[in-house]
Amino acid sequence: MAGRRFVEPGVKTRRFDALIVGGGGAGLRAALQLARSDYKVAVVSKVFPTRSHTVSAQGGITAALANVDDDRWEWHMYDTVKGGDWLGDQDAIEFMCREAVTAVYELEHMGLPFSRLDNGKIYQRPFGGQSKNFGGDQATRTCAAADRTGHALLHTLYQQNIACRTQFFDEYFALDLLRDAEGYCLGIAAMSIGTGEPLLIEARTTLLATGGAGRVFWNSSNAMINTGDGLGMVLRAGLPLQDMEFWQFHPTGIAGVGCLITEGVRGEGGYLLNGNGERFMERYAPHAKDLASRDVVARAIAIEIAEGRGCGPASPQRGGGYVHLKLDHLGEKTIAEKLPGIRDLAIRFAGVDPVEKPIPVAPTAHYMMGGIPTNLYGQVVAPARFGPEEPVPGLYAVGECACVSVHGANRLGGNSLLDLIVFGRAAGRHMQEYLRDNPYPRPLPGDAAEASLARLRRWDRAGGERVAAISDDLRHLMQGHAGVFRTDAVLREGLENLNELEGRLARAGLQDTSRIFNTARIEALELENLMGVARATLVSAIGRTESRGAHTREDFPVRDDERWLKHTLYSRAGDHVDTKPVRLKPLTVESIRPQEREY
Amino acid sequence: MKFRLYRYNPESGKQPYMQDVELDIDPAGRMLLDALLAIKARDETLSLRRSCREGVCGSDAMNVNGRNRLACITPLGELSEPIEIRPLPGLPVIRDLIVDMEPFYRQYRSIKPWLINDDPVPETERPQSPEDRALLDGAYECILCACCTTACPSFWWNPDKFVGPAGLLQAYRFIADSRDEAMAARLDNLEDPYRLYRCRGIMNCVDACPKGLNPTEAIGRIKALLVKRRV
């Protein structure tokens, strides 16, 4: 198709060099890198950027600064490989742990209000899965701004972007990628939430930083906006998703509510007690105890509750049992200085003041280890003509929506904010190279936006089924069929139920077809994305017949390196699951060979 | 429970009105946002912003029984019925509980809310003592929900000229930061009968802040610095 045609009369178009989809930590870090160059960069976000879910991160960002105790990035790397149960790609992990130190200093220089040690250096606290000397004593590696590190980080990055005059499209909803016949990404189709009008945003290079999809579970620590929009866009474009069976259940969500209580509580010396008042983590992880990695602690809590050693009566309010997180022994002063936000949340949502009483906690869906497969530079990769991994020209992804993969089968606390910053910066740098190498915009095919405009129009149609009801049922389905413990039969039943839900979604319609700030329409579009995420999760989880990290199969209880030391790649066409090898070779250091994982 | 909701749909051609709604909900352990979402599940035309549902993102600020609050951390049981819910006052209403926040954001941007330090960048962190860092407590935690600024009559009258409590609190956050080098320019930017001095110290902002912050105190400190540099 040569030359430019009118896409559709009346559809507005804007043009930029680079486009960032998502205004959280990853998107804003990448945008900043580009905004400081001479390129024109735009950020599209469905919420005002500081409402993004990065704001909820509490405990901190991990980097081997060695401000409190001996530390080296190599130890951080070892912990990350082990924490991810050897599924993480070691080249990406080395890159992240190396770059961590400068990336954190850079945040400090931008003004992030880190808490401080007496010598004026950045405060660091111990976190789960951290060790010195490759599996030795507990390390102290997570840099914190009290228990509001995500808030401090997101606001700092937003402020820097204002200073650089980044162009923001706030409250625009991204619909689909725009691509040409050769597969180049040429921007996105979006919709202004405020007016309901579609808008095409053309850019020579596009970065997806759309965050996670934790709202696919009923009990979730995630913000209501975490609906996997970028993942839906990628699936609709016919591209695969990687490792989607791996979901992290955070051990300490407020029971029955799901709001997060940071691992930093245990880092500062808090611990878990079961209904008998026993420090049960000593049985599951004799060495690291309460600071074992999250999958280990979450499983332990789930077992305690299932075997009748939970606290309190099983009630619908508390989700049928919980354990206690005790921190009153830390004293009011430490809690006020280091964990003020936690105290606030516990008082509001659990009705207990942690200065006096333990907080009732239970595992809550928290983080998606899988996502859009990328390489070290954030380029989206997909199987193509010449092999299993070729960059999709012009398209990048970073942050929770991406799978680079540094978190493997289980993410360590404090590595999420780090992932955003390190790979946001790396992608921003690489996008500049891409812009240099591809100086001219490619023509947008006339029909590039047709499918997404049709998808928009589809929601003008009436229908009997209600979006809110399907959405609730989906979240219950995933909670019941893809939770902490999984079996083939339960997963397959979940998939059958999902087919039924998809049928209902096809018959659904909106009561409200107005244009201006129609949030019902947005929720319908979000549900379409969540459906894709649920399907990818169930199909990938059925495929992986082993237990690794956060994916626990009761019918396949052990890790099977011979068959499964590899990534899954889910494609929507035919619900196909392919695999690709884990990159065990780091960039410069020796490979960390798979071992038995003990804490 | 009984609710009275402010409703406005600009496409309907109708004037805004108050809608009486009854909802069967047990208030124990529930927040106002839970009730509004239950109402929306029944009537999806009701529009509001929401995201984190734990009081850190600042999306769901609204006027509840006459007071600006975040719906997600307002316990239902605390509210007297009928619970009257209106959009934040003093900003143009777009639809239902959604207001145009741009006048608020513009004032935030006007105080140059970023750290200014032109020294060569050190290889490690810029040191800051715990005491200096403590000066930022009570200021950096702002979530930009606009509860305070839209509770301030001075902002209602002069939204284009008065920075408002949220913006001034952020101005103080940078003035107080030992790493920032632009105090003089920041004070110049505020030394104006409208931008700063429209604050009459009535402390509506303190009463409204859902995070327990005290913009009035920060404004007082800025005024004190201005006095000090004049003498």
C-alpha cells in the first residue's frame, strides 16, 4: 500500500517521534530519557500520571549501594536468579543489578526524598530473599522513602517530566497498536475519555508501559486500573505473551480486603504467627524465616490456613481465615518513622493499630511475572522468519507489562521499581538509536485503525448481558481456578468457564452509550483486555506440568529442569503455547547453575 | 442506606439534579467507594474517578456531607444519612462526580515542582542528614487529590491567581529541601498579593486533607521566610 490515505473522515491524528503508552514509573522514566533529547515525545495515560499504580509501591527499590552493610551487585544478581527459581534470563538480570546502583543515585539527584541514615546516605532495609555472599547471611539492600517509595518515585519522575515539557495526553485510553503490512509499529489508536472521540497517534517508535493486570483476580492488591491493556493490545496484534502462568501472590495483604502490607514490615523485624501463636515460617524456611522469598511465604500461609491453623473464625468478611503479622514489638517510634503508611492502612482497613495488635493478613494477587516478551533494550521480540526472537520494529515494552525476563518465576521485593527505572532508561536510550536509524515516518495504511474503531462502535450496540456482572464472575473464576495451588482438572474447568464468559461478553451491551466521560465504556474495553489475560494465564498454566516459583501444580509438585527450564510463549491463535530457552549465560560473569532452592 | 447523589450529564440537555438512591449494604468494614461502585454496578451511567482504592492515588476526591474526602478511605458507618455526595467544589463539573482538574494542576505546575540544583552531579547520592530530611515530612506525601485546594474560598474566588494550599505545600516541600538551590527564585515566584497572600489562614485545607497534612503551617513558614529576607 503506497502513500497515505485518509484513515477515516473525522478521525483526528497527532504525530510524534516517540510515543509512550502508560504514565507509571516505567513510562515516565523512558519519557524523561527521550524528552531530554531533541525528539518529540508524547505520553498517553488513561489516568492523570500520579494516579498510576506505581504510586502504591511501599517498601522500596533494591540496589547494592552497600550503605548499611557489605554488598555487591553480583550478590543481588544471585538472589534474583534464585528468587526467580532459575527462570529469569541471566543476561537481563546481570544488566539490571549492575545498572541498579547508578539508576538509584540518579533518582536521588532528581530529588526523590529517600529516607536517610545518620551519615546522610540513602536508607536501606532488609527485604525477602536477600543475601550476602551468594546465599549467606541476610543482606540490607532495599532503598526506601519510609513506606511510600513508589509514591515518592512516581511524583519525582512526573515532576522531572513537567520540567522537560513532556507532552501528556491524560485520560486517553489506548485501544490498539497501529501496524503496517511489514509489522512495523506506527503508533496507536486511542480514545479521549473526556470526549469519547477516537484519536490516532502516529509515532516512529512506541513504548508500552501499561502495567499489570492483577484485577483479573478477586483478591488483589492491585489498583482498579490494572487491567492489562497493553497485553490485550499485543494479543490482538497477533503477538505472543511470555510466562503468563506466573503470578505472584503477596503473602501479606490485609485479610478480606487485599490492600498491601509491605514486606518492609518483616524487613524491619515484624513476623508472622499462626492461630496457635507459632512462628510457623521457622518450619518452612529455617534460615531466612519470614524473609524467605514471597512464593515460599505465601504458600506457607495458604497451607497453615488450609490445615486449620489460621487465625479467627472462617468468615466471608475475612475470606475464610488469615494469619497474624506482628510488629508491635518494633515500638511506636520505629513504626511512625519507617512504616507510617502501613499503620494508617491497618487502622483504616483492618481496624487494628499495629502499635498494639497484630494485623490480620492473607495472600493477595500482586504481580504478574509474565508479559510482553522483550530483550535487554526493551524491544518487543516475537518468533519470526529467522528465529524464535526477532524485534518487532518500532515497538518496545517495559515494566510490569513486559517480560524481559528478570523476575523469572517469582519476583523479589524491591525489584519491581528497579525494573521500571533500569529498563525504562534502557528503552528510552535505545528508542533514540532507533529514531536515528529510522529517520522517516512510514505511511500509515488506510485500514490500520479499522479494527479498533469497529471495536469502539461495537459498544454502541445494546445487549442483555452486563459488563459489571461478567467482570465479577471473571475475577471469581480466576481466584478459584488459577490461585496459589493449581491442578490440571481445576485449570481446565476454569478454561471451560472462561469460554462461557466470553460467550456472555459477546452478548453484552451498555446501558450508557453517551460520549463524555463514559466510564462504563472504559470498563467494557478493560474487560476485553482482562479476558485475554485470563485465557493466556489458564492455557499457559495448563501447559507447564511442573512446580516452579509462584506456579504450584499439586499434580506436578517438583521443579522439572529437564523439561521446563524454559519460557512459555502463549499465542491467541489456536491457544497455542510454544517455548523458548532460558538464557542462562550472563553478560560478563559466570552462569549461576540451577540448584535446589532453600531459604 | 440512603444516598443523595449529584448527577449531571452534559449530553442530556438537563440541568444538574440531586438523585435519591437507596442501597442495601452492610456498612461494617466498608468504605464509601464500595457503596458507590455497588450503585454504579446497578446504574452504569454514574461516573466517578477511582483507582488504588486505598487512599494513595488521589483519584476519588469528592464532597461528602459537605466535606471534601476520598471515597475509598471514608468509612460508610461514619456517615449520617442521607449521604449527600457532590463533586469537589470550585472546579468546573464535567459529568456527575468528575470535575475538570486542570486549574488545580496548572497552579501545581506554576510553582516549578521539581528539584533545582545546578551543581555538577556527584557519583553517589547527595548527602542529606536525617534532620534535614525530616523537614520534608508532612509535605512530600501530598497525593494531589485537591481536597484542600477546593475547600479554600480564596481558591474559589481566584483559581487563576491564587496557588492554593496544595501548590503552596509543594512549593514549601522544595524550599525546605536541603538539596534544592532555588529558594530565592521560589520565594520571588510567590511574593505576590494573590499567589501566596490570598491565604487568610482559615485552615479549611487542614480540615480537608485526607492524609493529615498541614498546608497552613507550610504557608506560614513560607511567609516567615519572606519576612526574614526583607529585614
